[in-house]
Amino acid sequence: MSEHFDVIVIGGSAAGLSAALILGRSRRSVLVVDSGEPRNAPAAGAHNYLGHEGVAPAELIRIGRDEVAAYGVQVTAGRVVATSTTTGDGHDPVGFSVTLDSGAVVTARRLVVASGAVDVLPEVPGLAEQWGRGVVHCPFCHGWETRDQRIGVLVTTPNAAHHALMFRALSDRVTAFLTDPALMDDTALAGLAARGISVVEGPVAEVVSDGDRLTGVRLGDGSFVELDALATASRPEARVGFLSGLGLAATSSWATTGSRPR
């Protein structure tokens, strides 16, 4: 691996590889640093990606790596632990230094940050184990796979009524689990009732599975509600701690709605 590049791309999933492809085709020397922790790893397939509908996430990365390699892009496994500015290389007055978890230090004229995010999930026992499979978040990403099934919506944000209504377009068997009555006003509840969405108030104590298959949720009072899928919002946290050496920090640019395009 070289020690200096025109561009270092931090993150080797679809966004990072797309950037690397464009740069490689423009005859820039490019290094992609990939920690091997894609956000969509638990999912069986990536959807709404024209030409690759339903492709396994790992297969999509393999295809992308083959494509960028054809244009001289280098890809290395590792995690970026620190970044800083340098005095440049003669082309630019300022450059960038990147330190990997292996201890290696590489430099570049430019950085592309495509390190993605981590989904912070509601703290309900059994939920994380089903994330990306029986527990879903986006009706566009997973709606077809849950169509006509018994879908639960775990209400954890004030926007969950909208979330439930979106899943109601996919199935007429939707139940909203209202963990905190303050999260929905009378208008929101009336909207759910008008669409035939049942509302169950009270805490959800556990997401229950039989092997790899989600079977339902157990409520705080011990009762059990059978489900085929559970939808809930995650709180995405950007993986950008390594940018602190550049004086940069992440700020939120969207509200957590429970659904967003991917």
C-alpha cells in the first residue's frame, strides 16, 4: 500500500465505493479504508437499488470492489482512529493525515468521509437480535417482505403515528404498541383508528423469537401478542469520532421519523 494518495475514502460500503469509482475513473490515486461493518449487514438484501434489487449486501460490496479495482483504486481493511492536517504535498497548502488501527499512517490531498452510521435501538430484550430481519424500520426497505402480515409498530417517537400509517398501506393487520401515552395526541390516535390500526398501551417487555423467526412481543402485564414483523425507529449515530482531530463534530440534520430513504 502506498503512503500518499490524492484522496482517502473513509468507508467502503456503497457510498464510499461510489465515490472511489468516480475518482478512480478521473485518474486520481485513491485509497478506500473499510472497517467491514456495513450498517445493512443484518439484512438479507438491499432493495430499491435499480439493477441490483434484492442483492445481498456482501455481494453488492464485492461487485463494487471489483469495479473500483479496475481503475487502480486500493482498498484496505482497517478502522480510522485519528485524522489531522498536514503541510500538504506541493499541490495544496494543506493535506490530511490518517491513522489506522494497525498503526499505519497514510496521507492524502483530500478526504471523503463515507463512514456511515450506527443504529441505536430501543432497549427492549430480544429486539436487537432480530434487527434487519423480524424487526424492521423502513416501509420502503422492508415493506414488500412484510406485506399482508401481522405487523407491530413499536411507538418510541412522536412521529410513530406516521410510521404506523405507512405500514398500514402494506397490511390491514397493523398494531401500534404505545409505550408512552404522551407520544400520541388524540388527533394521532383518531387517525390510527380511522385506518383500522389497533393501539395497545403499556410497555413492551420482550421481543419473542422461535429460532430465527420473530413470533411476537410480550407485554409488561405478561400477555403475548403474535406478530410476523415489528417495525420501530432507530436513532442513527454518525461514525465520525475520528474527525475530532480536524475540529469537526457531527450535528443532527433530520428528525428521527422511523422511516427514511436508503
